Amino acid sequence: MVRVLEEDPFINEKHYASKPLYAALVPDEIFKGSHFERRFVTPFGQVWEKLAEVVALEAHGNCQLGHRINGTVNQESLRRIQEILNQLEHGKGKDRKKPNWVKN
């Protein structure tokens, strides 16, 4: 909160100078909220990454942050992934599925 409110507050004049078109079209309150949200939430991204690392190490004994995996996913696997996502995201009422990590 200190960073957001004291160290790097939203300054109208700075905003007008850097983004005059946006400043003319969108009320200051919108950008003030956006400024606050970005400076408040961004540090939490690092917290979630660290939490995921701790969980992975505890549960699996291995974790590599920022590790890239290359490969090919076959067409049937992609079809099945999309089918499950559709059931989870777009089902209506009783048809909406809940995640089943054991079955799927």
C-alpha cells in the first residue's frame, strides 16, 4: 500500500502528458483504479509462483521455474482436452461438469 499510495501514486498531470488521448476520452477515476490495481496485484504474481514452487517440491520433489517444454500434442488429445474444457466452462445447470482429476 505504501508503494501504491506514497511511492508511486497516480498523478493526473503525468497521466495527461504520457497518454493525452486516453486522458481526454476516459475519466481519471478509471485510470486511477487501473494504476492502483497493477501496482497492488503485480507483486502477488511472484507470491503465487513461489507458492506453486513450494507445493511442487513438497508433492513431487521437483520444480523448475521458467522451464520450457517443446513437443507435439496429437489431434485426439487436443480434441479430448477441448471436450473437457467445454464441459467445464460451458455446461448449463446440471450439465456443467466439475473437475475430476482422477478420471480425466
